[in-house]
Amino acid sequence: MGSYTPKNILITGAAGFIASHVANRLIRSYPDYNIVVLDKLDYCSNLKNLNPSKQSPNFKFVKGDIASADLVNHLLITEGIDTIMHFAAQTHVDNSFGNSFEFTKNNIYGTHVLLEACKVTGQIRRFIHVSTDEVYGETDEDALVGNHEASQLLPTNPYSATKAGAEMLVMAYGRSYGLPVITTRGNNVYGPNQFPEKLIPKFILLAMRGQVLPIHGDGSNVRSYLYCEDVAEAFEVILHKGEVGHVYNIGTKKERRVNDVARDICKLFSMDPEANIKFVENRPFNDQRYFLDDQKLKKLGWSERTTWEEGLKKTMEWYTQNPEWWGDVSGALLPHPRMLMMPGGRHFDGSEDNSLAATLSEKPSQTHMVVPSPRSNGTPQKPSLKFLIYGKTGWIGGLLGKICEKQGIAYEYGKGRLEDRSSLLQDIQSVKPTHVFNSAGVTGRPNVDWCESHKTETIRANVAGTLTLADVCREHGLLMMNFATGCIFEYDDKHPEGSGIGFKEEDTPNFTGSFYSKTKAMVEELLKEYDNVCTLRVRMPISSDLNNPRNFITKISRYNKVVNIPNSMTVLDELLPISIEMAKRNLKGIWNFTNPGVVSHNEILEMYRDYINPEFKWANFTLEEQAKVIVAPRSNNEMDASKLKKEFPELLSIKESLIKYAFEPNKKT
């Protein structure tokens, strides 16, 4: 076929729907082409989509993100890539209304990274950019001629706006740097392997479950649908015959209203459309019609082969034969799923109207796949908890796991590193937690002085890692319980030592003596922008395990000399179970996570002497003397715990808690 013959092709997003059909087709038909697939395995991706190619010697899969410039450059060079077919994108319009920044990041920034890598390596002979018919905006209902490739771009939703923006970058790199670019703009595609957030697979799966089909608005919106294999063939033609610098519409003139699509699916399942179609609230903006002029591509020799009836029947048969292909997608089948996550697993915003969700489930089963709702004495069951905990090797993380075991709460420890977004997404996809606890981070070994000489490592863990986890959790609609620090304050004129006036949650940090504290104050300020985070300011943590070197009691009992300053502190035996209760209550915002009141070093060591070792002796030194033996100054302050005390009235004062949880259980005198 044609004038261009590639050798090594990089296909982005090819574990997704359309690109997997293109990749499988090329791998099967052209054994001399080496195909490298790059996919971060987003929620709508599935490695099983590439099963037909798994054993092929000319196929290679790489899990990764197109936004990673290092990875993209590495692949282009080491694999000798001469051709890129760029499919990777966030594509579901409904999601873009609620999570538009993710679309900008993936669709514009990701494309920019690819283009820059192509410019730098200078080896790309074809860059095929996959766009959408939606960049043209709405077509007039009475228009007889579709949008042609030179039509003005007038996107109407965040998704199509990001695709139009990406196109501008592609065009600019073609003109400025001579990059051999081709752009495609396609109609709606349907067929096997499609994630059921899209209309046709959603309707098919709902029909399989005997549920009604929800139609946005009045269902009069018109769309054009192409079967996936026909579209794969179109890309095959464009790859070999497409002209550099040109745009190609991939379309069909066979249009259907959403109402008609629903009725056709009802017909396939022998369902009464009048009883099984329900009209629901429309999305914020729903273009009435997209219509393309497809003559330019037809001149290259492509034409649609699959009739609507044939393609719909094939699609229905595939879903009925593979009902578990995507796992639990019940959330995607809601009328307005508003999926908060992008990458990783499949988690949905639970704000969908419950009465409507119930209506969608109330139809009697008409086919073979009914999922009954479990009930207990007529009372709705609360969803069971499952915690994903980061910081397995840490002190707090280890204690959290033990508390979960004691309370019978399911939990797993995260395997990913906080700064590695893809590994966090993999954790969430596999664990499917209800809450995430972050007790990971860098405090320094043996103390915070370590951070002064390891600043980049401290930033990576305490700032970049924490923010990445918070962002991933936000996208998945998950509450993150974040163990932070109160060591971001020091006594000052408004909060003098011994005054009983503590720093409140809304106060601005005033201690920058250590790099550790700087990073913690920085990330706390940034986390205020995330409404899914509960920040717990821990101070000088103490537990009943007096052999643990991280225990504040253990630390100061081993020092030759100590300063004697009153401080707020956290007794973990009492407060960690409270953190779990806070998660159950879905509490958010900043909390001073200390016992009320203060206790001095001397007072603690006096308790240690009275309860543990009557022969114990110690000496004091001043802050000035301490400064000579430490690298970074230490934070000393009193935290106002009244907010926590109001929520948990049973919370003991620091001295009472020390005796009850730390000293009485270890009493030896």
C-alpha cells in the first residue's frame, strides 16, 4: 500500500479502545514493522485488549506516561522509532466537566512532551496525531455538507478544547521545526473492548443487567458511528498514504439520534423501549450534532465497510461473551458517573442521585446478567472499610496496621513510592480502598539533621510525594488521612512559652529553622487546595513501646543532656485510633493532632524515673548549648488542641495520657 513504509512505530495509548484495534491490525498484517506500545494503563485501558498481539515477535509493551519526557526520549532513541501514532488521551466529555485539569495535562502537555522529543531526536518520519470531530464544535441541524478539514475549530467543552489545543501544538511543530505531522479527526467509534462509560457499551451492559437505558436530555442529539475495525483500517491507510501536513476526517454520513441507538439496542435484547428508556438530566453542554465531510480520506482509497446493524450485533455479542472484561463497572453505568479518578482503578463520585440509581435497578431481569442488591433486615448496609496505608516500614504506618487488625478493618500497605504516580495508581486499582492513610515521608535518621544534607531527597518524599498522592486520591474521590507535623511553629510574642496560648489550625507557620520543617510547612500550605485531605499535625510522638528508638521518651532517656522546655506532644496509643475514627467520619482540613496541654522534658523524665527506673539521672543544658551539638534548630511550641477535643471529648490531657498509655503499662517500680 502507498508511498510510506515505517519501520519502528510507537503507538501511544494502545491498551485503550481504538488504538488497540489499530495496534493489533498492524502487528498482524505487517510482521516487518516493529510496534512499541506505550500506555500508562489508565482506567479505560486494559492489557487484555492487546491479547491478540501478546505472542508476536514484533510487539513490545511499555507501561509509562507520555508526560514523562525522560521515558519518551529513551524510547525514541533505544527503539529507533521513526513513526508515532499518538492516540493517548482523556476522551470522555462528561469527565472533562468535572476534572478539566487532567484533560489539559494529558491531552495538551502530554502531546507537547511527545512533540519536543521528536524535535530533539530528529529521527521521526511521521507523527500521526489523533484528534476528534468535536474540535469543530456543533454542526447546524439542517446542514447538508459536513465540516471539512479546513473548517474553523470551535470546541464547546473542556475535552474538545484540549484536543484543539493539542492540534495547535502539532501544527506549530510542523511549521516551525518541519516535523512531518498528520492529524486525524474522527467520528464516534464503537465495537469490542470499549470501556462502558461510552454510550453504546453502556447501553449494552445495562440491557444485559435488565436495567433501563438513561438518555441525556430528550435524546434528539445526532451522532455518527463507525465500527472499530473500519477505523483501524482508516489509520492503516493514513499511515501509508497520508500526506504530511494534512488533516483527514474519519467519518460517515450515516447519522443516528441517541434515541434511535437506544431503541436499536432494546430491539437486540427483545426489550420494550417504552418501558426501558428513561430520560435524565442533560450534561452541562451537549452538542446537537457532529457532521463530517469524509471525501478527502475516501480519495486515499478508504471506505466504511461495516453496516450499523452488523457492527452493533458484533458488539453486543462480544459484550455478552465477555461480561467481566472490565471488572466492576457498575459506577460507570450511572447516568452521570462523574468519574473522579483518571488513571489507575475505577472509582466514581457517589453523588449520583440515589433515587435515580434505584430506578435504574428496579426493572425485572430480561436477560441473563442480573446483579441482586444484598440487604439485611431491610436496612441498607454500610459499605465496608478498606484502608490503603503508605509507610509500612515506618513507626506510625506499622501501628496503623495493627490497629486495623484489632478493629477488623481490611487494609493493605501501598507498594508504590509516593513520587511515582503510576505506581500509586496501580496500588489504588488493585486495592480499591475506601480511604488512604499517608504516614510515609522523611524525618531523617537518626534525626532531622539528616535532612539538612539530603535536601532533594527530603523534597521528593515530603513535598512531591505527598502532593502526588493527594492528587491521585482526589482524582479517585478518596479521602487522604495525612500524618503531618506540628514542628512548624515556635514560641513567639503572641504565643509565649508557659502562657497556655497555643497555635491554632489557621495560624501561619513561623518556624523555618530546619529544612525538614520548611518542607512540611510548604506541603501543608499546598494541601489546603485539596478538599479531600485531612492533615494531622503530630508532635514529638510517644507510645507505650519504650524500646522503640523513635519514641520521644526513649530518645530523651538516652541523651546525656536534655533541654527543658514545655511542648505539645502526641500519644499514639490514644490518638491513632482517633485518626481511624476521623476517617470513618470523613473529617477533612487541618487538625492539631496532639493531646491537650504541654509537658516538659524534665516532667517526662521524672515520670520515667518514678515508673521505670528509680536510679535514672539526667542533666539539662540550654538552647544555646544544644545548638552547638545539633545541625538544625528544633521547634518548641504549644498547639491548641481544642478543635480535636471538641470532636472527641474523651481525649485526655498530655500528662494524663502519658501515665495511662506509656508509663502505667510499663511500670517497674
